[in-house]
Amino acid sequence: MKRNKKAFLVYQAGIANVFEVDCFNESPYGRNAKRLMQADFASCENFARGLRHAGYVVFSVGCNMAGDIINQKFETDLNSLPFCDKFHPVFSHQYLGIKDTESRY
């Protein structure tokens, strides 16, 4: 059985990260995150879109902490994060079966 690879696009203050993960846990338990990229928002968003087109399941989250966030708790409420008006999150809605009609994402 083929399993799709998973990736988090994580907004962190004025930068973003892309992590390959084993599971979509908000807490680090079992996530086994591996950083693929850390850069400005647009660069990471474009990288995440490329991963999505390559078959990854991508989900966007945030972490409003300084320093290395690889083992920090991630947050799904993107509207509560600094610079949220600059975000262009990447999601794999069709694969996850998400119908998000209330948020602006």
C-alpha cells in the first residue's frame, strides 16, 4: 500500500519552515519532523506547493516562538499569528476531505 508523504508549512513570526513529518500532530510526539527548508514566506509557500504537486499531503500551521521550533507545539489558528495578512497557506484539501468555509484560508 502506497502512503503519501506529509509536510507541514509552519509560519514563525517573519519567516517560515517546511518540515517533512510522519504524522500531522500539533504536538511533537510522533511527528519526527525533518526540516526541508527555512526562508521567507513566499519561498516556503512555493516549496510547499511543489511538494503538494509531487504527491505530498501538505498542511499549514504556525508557531509563535523564537528559535528552533522543530519540537514545539504547532497551532492551526493562523489568523491569531503575527503577519497573518501576509500568509498564503498551502493545504491538500481534496485529500484530507476538509471543507473549510469559515476561515479566510
